Amino acid sequence: GQQLNQSPQSMFIQEGEDVSMNCTSSSIFNTWLWYKQDPGEGPVLLIALYKAGELTSNGRLTAQFGITRKDSFLNISASIPSDVGIYFCAGQKSGGGADGLTFGKGTHLIIQP
Amino acid sequence: KAGVTQTPRYLIKTRGQQVTLSCSPISGHRSVSWYQQTPGQGLQFLFEYFSETQRNKGNFPGRFSGRQFSNSRSEMNVSTLELGDSALYLCASSRDRNTEAFFGQGTRLTVV
């Protein structure tokens, strides 16, 4: 099935650094969602975006819904050890669509001491 | 408020067997979707249930099926298990269709 192009695939950063990751698609989505998944757990919803151009924050997290509806980015400021994990973007089309949520392959965030 | 509950957490089955996984959505949520997660394919949509009816289906063979009960709880069934069915199966609940989806911890299925 279709998947979103998420980059980078992995990031090795120092604690305290800012992080940026993004997702692009050839299709238009009406909703963009960002999730974080820890090993052995299910994805946890971080931010939901509903309007093109929308910029939304959740603590140190900021995400934007691209104006073309084909992309989104997630920024994490001042990273801390508990930010380690895999971050997924997900797009949803209106009316449910035949595909449910379409996910990116994930960005694996690793924080070096 | 309790989150999405999936049972069992871990399961080991033999090729050819069938398996049933269970999902209890967040109270008040009426939509339940199922996803398969594997290292190679990532997270892939299986199907969505709303008001006891399957509304959407992903690109999976007919061996994968599901149902939803009047209390919104859902089950998915995989028949004639294959080695490639080994995966983390995730259930997500939403208040309504096209609203934010919240995931359970998943059921780790291993087929041997």
C-alpha cells in the first residue's frame, strides 16, 4: 500500500539539540498526525493537524500541516533522553478512505550522551 | 479514562492454526481500526469498523477478518496462519470516523 516519505530515517543527536523531521506525499491528506512509539508499545499520539498551513504546538513539540496538504514537519526543541524512540507521521483522507491511516516508515531518534 | 486495551499481549501459534485478537476501545469511542506492523512493511491498515459494520478494508487477503460488537469492542481473526503473519497487531480507537486515533499496546503474534 501507499506510504508516506518520511525523513530522515534516523537521527543521532546530543541532548539539548533541536530536532526536525518531515513527511511528504504525492497524495493530498485532510489530516496529518504525528505519533511516537517506544519499543514493545503502541504508537502514542503527539499532535493532530486538521487545516492546511496550521501550526500546532504541544510543549516542546511543534508541527505544521503543509499548505499543499501533501507534507508536514515535526520539530522537537531542546531534546531530552525520554525523546528517544521512533516517530511516525500519518495521513488521513476524508470520508475514511480505503486506506485508513497511511503511515511513514518512521524516524528513529537516538540521543547520544 | 482507560486507554485502548488489547489482549493478549503476546501469542505464539503454529502455521495453519487460526487466532483471534481482542480490542476494547476507549469508552465512548465508536470507531475501531486494526493495523499490522512489521519491520519490512511498517504500519499497514487492515480494516476499520464503525457501528458494527466494516467500513474500509486494506490490501490483505481474506484470511484476515474482523468484527465489532454493539459495545464497540472488536475482534480480528486470522485463519490458516503463515510465517509471514508474524507481526505486531495494533488496534486504534476513535470517537468517530476521521477523528484522532489512539492506539493500544498491540498484540505480538509469532507464527512458528
